[in-house]
Amino acid sequence: MSKRITIDPITRIEGHLRIDCDIEGGRVKKAWSSGQMWRGVEQILLGRDPRDAWAITQRICGVCTTVHAVTSVRAVENALQLEVPLNAQYIRNMIILAHSIHDFIVHFYHLSALDWVDVTSALKADPDKTAALAESLSSWKLNGKHEMRATHERLKNFVNGGQLGIFTNGYWGHPAMKLSPEVNLLAVAHYLQALKIQNHANKIVAILGSKSPHIQNLAVGGVSNPLAVDSQQVLTVERLLAVKEHIDALQDFVKNVYMVDVGAVGAFYADWTKYGAGVTHYLSVPDIPLDTKGTQFAFPGGYIENKNLAGQKQIKNFNDDFWGKGVEESVKHSWYDYSEKKPLHPYQGETKPNYTDFQDNGKYSWIKSPTFYGKPAQVGPLARVLNMLAAGYEPATQYATGTLDLVSKLAGTKVGLDAMHSTIGRHAARMISCCINADLLSEQWGLLMNNMAKGDLKTFNPPTFPKDEVMGVGFHEAPRGVLSHWVVIKDGKIKNYQCVVPSTWNACPRNDKDEPGPYEASLLDNPVADPEKPLEVLRTVHSFDPCIACAIHLTDKESNTNVSVKVV
């Protein structure tokens, strides 16, 4: 017998994502991914000064703020073919990398770990045995008996107080939960510790970007941070030394806690390497520019079709034709209309809302359906790491090998690269990406310090806008995957602007060929032990780290009331 379930919202973060599943025989037979909010930022930008776009677009989301700001200035700079001073690249890169590390830590511990960790089971744990286990896995300074006893007592106080506080509403006792009480207690301890550790990343962003969230220091042509070696009024060596302390703290946690915890979860839930693959066309872009023209990057990007790493096609820079000509968006199953009944390239993109209510075989989402050369593509850490491996990027090879070896050791069986095409594989790839970014953050700090020592303190090149029409694309390998902004500028004003965001790629509805998007495809044949408690559905969708916070206008169909939020 088939049963329809609806989870709305499914996210533990900003935005409203609805997931519908038909369950038959304890498995998902069909799925629908529906974004329940409309991003209308593109409409707000029309006719505005392109230099203002970054400040507006980073308000798309309260979580993914810096990523939109950086991608927006890159789009305008690409349209103008404007060079960016090296110091500005390094400062931007450090903000990007610190933000991503923050995002990865928060995602694993605070947005998805509770899909795998039974908090109430931790009450049965022996704190001393938990400490012994923790100390056998890593040298993290907060793995001792004192910390585990304190965490156990704190958790007990939550329960005795009549509520679980931040741990309320979990599917505790679910048959799909497998961790022992001691491992659950260890995970809870690290959950609480991660709340403090992520502050180090936020402080880096705040020092370099003047504020977090919603940084204030970007400009088309560079950054507004004046540099000096002897002034307390600007970004000084003293402040940069403070940044390095935060970098060191993040590296310690990422290497000695996050990496080990993901390996342990992967080993205990090795059966989840069989579920959640979905779309296996993988798209990523290069990032962390190392020159003023944006032609050299710290890590590579590319496109892999059907898991074939050997056939990878690299994407080399912002002007790469293979990238620039491959992206289109369909609205066949989205609550929009196009002037023509066909997918559109973002430069010709339109944002014309047409709400019809939820239609299983018609329109059912506010999210458009992007394709790369006519095919759906998965973006995000898994796509990023696989493209790095395909390109022979040594840090990715090092961390991926170490991760698979750790999981194999803990699981007692060999786990190979093919296991990455899965729900649990996305968590592993995110952790690998976080380790790489932690190393790059330290490297970028060193490059900035060395460049300042040479006497180069430049951070900005002023833009000049031509009278005729120009267009440009900026991309960024954001925490959740490929983010791109596409801008058409005429007479110094924005004529068209389209954002194709990571959760658009992954959370999209069916495309023009009725092919399911990555969320939808990944849920097919997913086990569901209890349709009333669809924990397994959450596990797979949360492994993508969905973020659907893109709403500007909402329509209340019952009262026929329009609500608008305008940026003035």
C-alpha cells in the first residue's frame, strides 16, 4: 500500500523547503522537492547601480551572506574585465574560507548530527568510558573525563527540568539510530563545544569584513580595508596576528574533532553508503583566486558526468566558455512563466511569478530547474571533492584517503571511493572540504602578510562603466556548492540580474524533460521504517545542507494578500 507523506518545513535552517514522498513497502517510490518561498531580489536590482548589487544580494539570506556579496562583485568585475589587487583577493579569500568553515561545522553538528545521534541514549552512557573512547581517537584537549562528566550532568539537568531545550523534537529511540550510549554522549559533548568553536570563524569574518553577518568591506574593484603596518585605525599586523590565533583554533577542532566524528558516524552507519546517490553528474567551479585577473585559483573545478572521474572536463576561469554556455534554467514545474516555452540562459533569464498551488504533475515549487548542457547536476562538497580528485589536486587526495582509511578501520571492512556517492558520502566530502579550507585559510593569511611586508598595501582599483551594454558572470564555490550571479549592464545600470544558487541546483523540481532534481532523485528507494517518523528522509535531504532562504514576496492565497519587503 502506498502512503503519501509531507514534511514541511524539513530544514533546521532559514527558508521553507517542503518534501513530499510516496512510500511503498518501506521505501520512497517518488519524491517532490518544493521551495515554498519566492526570491524576488532580481526584480529589486533592475535599474540600480551595479556597485550596489553586492550589498543587496547578500540580504538574500541571513546565513549565506558573504557568498552572495563576493559573487556579486565578481560578476560586475567580470563584465568590466576589472583587475582586483592581490591584497583584496587575499582578504576576500580569508573571509570566504572562514565563512565556509563556520558553515561546515554548524551544518554537521547543529543541523544534521541529530539525524544520527540519539541524545536521550547518551543518558545511559558511562562518561569515563566515553572519555577513554574519545582519547583513543584523537588528542583533542576537551575529550577528558571532566568534560564528559560535565556534559552528562548537563544533559541530565535538561531532562530533569522537563525539557530537552535545544535537543527538543528529535526522533529519539527511532529504530534507525545505531550509536552506542558512549558514542552518543561524545557527539553531544562535541555538539556543545562546536557552539563555541564556530565563534572563531565569525570573529575572523568580523575583523576582516567589519561585521558578521552581512560584511561591509566589499567594493567592485577590491575591498575597503586600508592596510598599514603602524596605524591602529585600519587593518594592522596586530589585528592580523589576532586572526591567526582564530585560524589555529579552527584548525585544531577541524582536524582533531570534526574529522574524527565524521569518520566514526560513517563507520557506524556504513549501510548509508548505499542510499542517497541520486544525480551523479557533478558540477563545481575553481575558487580562491591567486592573481589579480582571476585566472589562477588555489583549487580546481569541473564537470563529471555519470560518476566518470576519468572523463572530467575542467572549468578554468570566469571567462571559460564551457562554463558560460552550459547553464540554463527551466520553469516547467516552477511557479514562474517565461515569454518562450523553453529553458533560458541566465543572461536572458526572467523572473515572472505565476503561483498555481501544488500540482503533482504541474508546477509545484518557487525554485527554478537549472541544467548543465541539458542535464541536472549535483553541486556541493561532494561535487567539489570529486572534481578535485579527478583533477589530481593533492590535498583532496590526501584527506580523502585518510578519511576512507579511518572509516575502514572503524568499520572493520574496506570502504572505497565509490561509497562517496551517497548520503553519508556527502558528510565525508564536506569534512574533507573543511580540512582543505582550513589549510588554505592559513596559507592566505601568510600570503597577505608576505605581500604587505614587500610594501604592497593596495586594496582597490576604481571601476569605470562604459555606455554600451556589457555582461558578466561571477561564480564562487560556496559551502553548499556552485553559486553564480549573471549581470547585464547598460548605460551604467543593471538591465538584468539572475542568481543561480546551490540550493537551486540541488533542491530544484523536475526539469523540462521531467527529470528529477538531486534531492528528488537521491530519495528514490530511500528506506523509511516509520512514515509517521520519517527520520531517513531527513537524513538524505539534510546531507545536502538545504538553505531556501530567498523570499522577498509572499502571496497568501486564502486572504489574497500580498506581502512585500523592499530594499530602499
